[in-house]
Amino acid sequence: MTEVTYEESWHAGSRTGGRELSAEEARARDAAGLPYAVVYREPGREVPVGVRMVAWRAGTVDVWAYDEQGRRTAETELRLREDAGRLLVRRLFVRRYPDAGTAEYAVDCPRTAVELSAEGTARISHQPGGMRGDSLEAEVAVADGDLWTARPGFDDWAGLPVADVLPEWVGVLPDAEAAGWRREPSRLRGTVDFDRVFRPGTELPGLKVLDPVPCGSVRVPSGVLAVACPDTGEGLSRITVEVPPGTYPVEAAWVEVGEEYWGSYQDVVAVRLRIGDDPVEAWEMALGPGDDTIRLREGEAFGFGTDAASGAFGDAEAWPDLCDLLARAREGWTRSPEYDRLDNTAAGMNLDGGSLGADLALFCTGGDGVYPVWVGRSASGEVVRVTVETAL
């Protein structure tokens, strides 16, 4: 038997809600358009079966289904239309976990996304091999009855918020080439050789690659490297990459830029950490918490965000302490012992973390925004490079 409770809010990833509400409070919030969550549970089960988050004033309804491990098996986004009487089924998302030990955002987990438009079309993206594999995509027409649903009253919702299967109109998902489907290359895998700007003498459009410039080193004792903006507050993502614990050299890609009107000048266009000396066999986009490449459209990428035109490499475990040390060094400048831990580099600055056993290598980006982090793997799959293009 399914039990229903109400909460003031819901965080889908951590499966945590806000203040518990009575049914009367939830009904009043529904009438006022204020957000509230409907949580469906089964006796003896630790995690909910499903959750519906309703926010009429914002025009949104988001629903999730969970398995016994607490992983999201399905998500649906509904959007209230201008007439306030109909909900558009905006997006469907289904994950299929091969076993109980597969993580929610594991790169080899099969997944399918369906994005619908009010004009009656749907884009289906299917990754049978997970994020490292190609995506099979198709556009199909959607009947009006499958695209819209009437806005329900507080007592008119179906018993469960979302099933963990796709609707019948999506049809049978292919595992190989099939009529009406096209194959798109994995958006996790980079198609560019990101080492190219570190090879002296390489000629690129408008650029001539010079010798790479050493920019010190970074200690990563925890074995988890963080790449983020140390000057950006909460809310912008931080990327992490697992590497063997150790000390790694930082290099800047130094190039000569040929400008038609401004003449030639030299600049840094990328920074990298050399984790190993083996050649890179394949490049992968590093992902942050909740990043899933099936959500990306052509030309889009995940990365770390900055509103200070800067980024940094550092140990993930020591990151908060390193950022505090950096702030003290900047506050005191030449009058503080922390300032003596800063060294200028061609890419930006390095911070010696001293007794922290970890360091911070800061670099300038071409501006504010989101910067992808590319991980180079050797033929054996080991991480050998971590690269950020800062000005290309």
C-alpha cells in the first residue's frame, strides 16, 4: 500500500525535502500556487517510490521515480501553458541500470531522453551503451493527447507520479542502425586533439604554437583533482577528476597569434596538468555532479562556471582550505606571510599550500562563462592529461 505525505520542497538528487506539511497545508499551497512536494512511499522501503513537485505560480510540475537504491529511474517535466488549463509534457527521461551497483550517473548506464514541443514533435535520444557510446536519435510526430494533459485539481492526481518506462507512442528503441534513426557521436568524447596547442611548430588557423611554458606544479594528495573557479560563489559547478595521488606539472600553451589589424602577439590559449607521459588515445569531457551528456544539444558542453574570468587546479579534499588561504593572501598582499605563498606564472598564479600538502594553480580564462575540462586517457584507459582551453 502506497503512503502519501507532503513536504514544503524537494531536492531530487539527495532525496531530501523541506518542512513536512499536513494535507490541509498542502491543499492551501496548491490553491495559492505555492510550491509543495507530494511524496509516495511504501512500507518497509527506505527511499520513496516517487515524488511530485508542484509549483503552479511558476508554471512547473516535476516528477521523479526512484528504485530501491534511491536512484532516479525516470523523470518527467510538465509545464503549465498560458491558458492555465493544460500541462505540456515537456520532457521524459529514463535510466536503465544493469545492476544494483551501478551509480546513477555512471557513464555506461543506458538512458533515453524525450523532448517534446508544443508544435507536436518529439526528439528522442537513446544511449544504449551509456555516455561513452553513440546516441541514436529520431524526430517523431506526437498526437495531441500524448502531448497535453489537463491541469488536475489537488485530489485528481494519479496514484503514482511517473512510471519507469517510456510511453507506447515512443515505440521500440533500437540497439543499432534502424530506419528513421540517425547515429550521433558520443558528446562525452572529444573530437579535437587538445594536445595540439602544446606541440611547438604546429600551425593552426591564425596561430603558431610555441614552446609550452612551465607553470609550477600541483600536489594532489587525495587522488581527486578539482577544476573550478576559486573566486566564484556557491551555485556554479566544480569538476573533479580521479588521478593517482602525486605532484603534477602545470603547463601553459604559448602561441603566436596573427591579427590582420593588430599585428602579431603572444598569448596563452590553454593550460594542462601532465598526469602521465603516454600519448592520449581518447579525450573525454569531465563531468560534474548531475551532468549527463544526453541533455546536451549539438555544440553544447558541460564545464566549470566562472564569473571572475578565472579557474584553478587543486586537490578536491583541500579545496575549501586552499581557497581560504588564497583569500588571506590576497587580503594581506605584501604585508602577510600568506602573500609569500603566491607565485606569478604565465597562466596566472600558483599558491603553495604548505602544511596542507596540496596546492592551487590559478589560470586566467578568456572571460566569464562555462569552460569544459577535457581528460586525456592513454590506450590503457589511464588519465594522462587534464586540459582547459582558455582562449580558443
